[in-house]
Amino acid sequence: MSTALIICYIERIKFMSLNLNLQFLLTALFIICFMFSILINYIMLRFAQTLGVRGRNENEVRWNPEVKPSLGGISFYLVFLVAFIFAILLPHQQEGFNVQVVGILLAATLSFLMGLADDAFNTQPLLKFLTQIFCGLIVIISGLSIQIFENQFLNYFLTVLWVVGMMNSLNMLDNMDGVATIVSIVACFFVVMLNLAASNTTGYPTVLSLGVLGALSGFLVYNFHPAKMFMGDTGSQFLGLFLAVMGISHGWNTPTTVWIGEFPFSNFLVIALVFMLPLCDTATVVINRLRSGNSPFVGGKDHTTHHLYFKGLNEKKITVLFFVLGFIAIVLAYLMVMRFSWFVFYTSLFYFLFVFVALYLNTILKKK
């Protein structure tokens, strides 16, 4: 055997060993975050029963009439910090510590604090809206923004609109036990799956998404119907911001194949698939409330999940249904990015339209 072959063989063994070590570290990270999430939520559920229970004496429209603590968002943020530290200490870090990551940390912290204040003191909607805009601006200043237009102002405007929209969409979807949690799990899994396929195993998106995935999985133990606790605005605002940021780099700005004029249509379709359920639910609620002359910003029992319940599905079946619909969607989105074909494109487009139309019609067709 020649010296060159021996060296090549040794390098291959080193590469395989490195990959195995990284896979072990990432698996360990998920398990640690999952167990840490269960532990944190258990401790808070046992010793902190008052946060987020302001609805006791208020005329607030809630699906679940029981008063339960909104503690889940605290565990999300704490586990996120664990994953952030892990990402910094992870060996063979390819991206290094950059401004974008600092921006994600600052925006995530601000969204968490705003949600925490809302759960504790019921803050004014205007203050909440302005804080969401500021979160979007932090993301832009850090150097991360949607890049689909030649005009940079339009890119920045769409970025802020996307961040604010996702933070509110996930907040609106948090209307039934386990639904927002399971939808967020599916979205995080897509980000992890896409990065692993691209061999970006040590990148910040992979590590942070894996950490949040572990946090969500641990929280689901307490949030699945019948829920013992809710995520509250603390959780929905943090998750909305985090998923919006991941959506920019893993949906909006992915290399595109299909253009309609100057618009990258396949990017829109990938985003629509990954965030299909919160987008469909928000669009349905806004359309129906405007049609009936009501404000889209006032809560009510008119979401897609509620109408599925009115048609005979219980909370557990609705959660499982949303998981199945979301999982099929991210598989199609993954194929759109990694193994594009026109069959996948048209199948994805049909699937999104079918789910949206089916969920929307279910809200306007009356049960006999």
C-alpha cells in the first residue's frame, strides 16, 4: 500500500471519528435540553403557580376555562441559553462568534422579557407591537434580513413585517393544548434536518434549533391535553421571534429555482410549507373577522382548531392532526430545497392550497 493511500485512509478515519463525535455531542445536547426542560417546568409548576393567571377576574376569551400558570416560555429561554453556551464551546465551530448571533440573542431576550411582562402585568397592545418592531430592527441591524428584492428598503420592511407577523401568528395559534408547541417542534425539526443534510452540524442554527427542539419536547410533556401549564406570551413571543429568524436563513434566503417575474416563488412556497399552520390559521381568522365586521385583534373561539373541535375532533386528535399536516409540509419543503423537481414543486403547491382551503372551508361550513 502506497504512502498516499495510507494517508488518505488515516484522514478518512479521522473524518469519520470527528463526525461520530459531533453526532454524539448533538445527541447529548438534545437529551440534556429535553431533560432540563422537564426539570425546569416541573419545578416551576410545583413552586410558581401564579405567573400568567391574571385571567382569574378578567373577561378574557380563552378556549380552556381553567386557570393555569403560563410558565413554559421561561423554560424555553433558559434552555435556549444553555444551547447558546454549548454552541460557543462546541469544538470545530465553523462560523465563529458573529454579530448576527449576538443580534439573535438580543432580539430573543427582548421578546422573552416583553412576553414575560405581558403574562405578569397584561401590557398594552401598542407597547407589545412596538417591541415586536424593535425586535425586527435588532435582527436587521445585526446583518440578517430577507434578501429577495433589489430595493434594500423593501427587504428591510418585509423582514420587520415577517418578524412581527410570526410573533403574532404563533401567539394566535396558542389557543388549544399542545397545538402551538407541536407546530414549533415541526418547524425546528425542519431547520435541524436541513442543516444536517448540508453538513452544517456545528453551525449556530443547528445547535440553537436543536436546543429549542429539546425545550419544546420537554414542555410538551406538560402542555399536551389535558395541559398542566401554558406557554403564555412569554413562550409564544420568544418562539415567534426565534422561528422567524430561522425562517429568514432557511426559507426566504435559500437558493431559489422558480421565479415569477422578479419574485422567487419557490422561496415563498418553502416558507408557506414550513409555517403553513400558523399562516393558515391567522389568515383564516383575519378573513372571517373582517367579513363579519369584527376586529381581527380581538380574541375569540373562531380559530381553525376551534372549528375542528366543533365538527367532532377532540383536543388530542387536533394536535395529532396538526403534527401530521405539518410534518408532511416540512418533508415537501426539505425536498424543495435539497432535491428540487417540478413534481415536488407542483405537489407542494397543491398540498398547501388543499390544506388552506380545507381548514378555511371548515370554518364557514356549518355542521348539520
